[in-house]
Amino acid sequence: MRVPRPLDAVEIRVLGCLLEKQQTTPEYYPLTLNALVAACNQRSNRDPVMDLAESDVRGALERLREHVLVWSSQGTRSERFEHNLDRRFELDPAAKAVMTELLLRGPQTPGELRSRSGRAYSWGTLTEVDETLRRLAAGPEPLVVELARQPGQKETRWMHLVGDDASAAAAPASPPR
């Protein structure tokens, strides 16, 4: 089972930040609690912007640790945290970049995902992003879903399926190919 239960907004933010920092600043990964709180409260590249206390992040880490989605290790001076999503979600580098952006910024178009995840993964074409999304949407336990195009929108958006709001997602725009 990829996700033991729907994750709450703080758990999603914690996982998204751990994924992001592993890919973009590996020299600082795994993260200390202070670094993780700062990443969760970052004002840029986040939607929604959050103002989490250390206790909020620590509580999310404890809940995620119960399901083996994160674990801690003792660094030279402080406890550090890392995710287990590579194995749990079976993520390759392209899928990891897509999931990171969806966890941190919510539903997005393939074009937005391509441009926003450039630091984490070097995409060849937009088709490569689309293929990655369709692969993540396939199988018995999909991680993403294509949302029906809304009036006034030129393209469909994709969202992750690991959170509380996943059950409220619109019906898929089309079955995965």
C-alpha cells in the first residue's frame, strides 16, 4: 500500500519539503527540524503559504514515522529527517520531480510542472512530463489524477491523490492511457 490513509495538509507539506530539499540541495539533506520548519514556512514556491510552528511539524513527522513514510537519523549534532517515498511510492527521478511540485503547489498543468520542476529534473519535452503523469495515474494505486478542465481554463490540471482533499477531486478527465 502506497499511502496508508489520506494525509493532512501539514503531512503533505512536510513530505513535499523533504522531497524538494533532497533533490535541490542534497548537501543539506537529511534536514534538521529547524531546517524543515523553515522549508515548510517558505513563502515562495508554495501554495498555500503556511505558518507552521515547530510543534506542528514535529507532530506531522511523528504521524508519518508511524507509517514509515519518514524516519530520523542522528547527525553529528542533531536529529535529522528523511523521507521514504522513493521506495514507498516507487519514484524515479522524473516522478519524484512531479510529485514534489504537486505536493508543494497543488494542481498544475503539465507545462507548469515542466517549468517549475526544472531544478529537480531536466525535462526533454512536454511529452515526457505527460508520460510521467500518466504512469503515476496508472495501476491499482494511482498517485495522481487528471482533473476535468474547468470553464475558462485552456488545459487540464493534475493533482496528487495522497491527501484529504483527494476524495473531493473531480472525476478524471479521461482514463489513463
